[in-house]
Amino acid sequence: MDYVFKKFIFVQKDIIIIIILIIIMMMMMMMMMMMMMMMMMIMMMIIIIIIIIIIIIIIIIIIKIIIIRIIITIIILIKP
């Protein structure tokens, strides 16, 4: 009887350890998913920032070109 009880407790312990391991694995999977999501978010943010910077640079270049054109036309107008 005592032996059976010990055996049962031992088996239970094994089962508990297996359950704990499975739970830990699940947690790790969740963490991985969360990390992936975070990485995706960060990547998205970086990409958006880069796009915004490129747009700003393009706008600045266009403005410079327009200003240069205006200055050139003014100079041409003033010359005569």
C-alpha cells in the first residue's frame, strides 16, 4: 500500500513536471509571439520614419528648385 502510494506520488510528480514544462513552453511561445509583434511594430515605425524623412527631403529639394527658379526669374527681370 505504502509502495503504491509512493509510486503514485512519483508518477504525479512526473506529470506535474511535464505540465510545468508544457506551461513554460507555452509561455515561451507567447513571449516569442509578443517579441515578434514588438519587432514588427518597431520595424513598421522605422519604415514609416524613413518614408517621412524621404518625403521631407523631396519636399525640401522641390522648394529649393522653386526658390532658385524664382530667384533666376527675378534676376532676369531685374537685369534689363
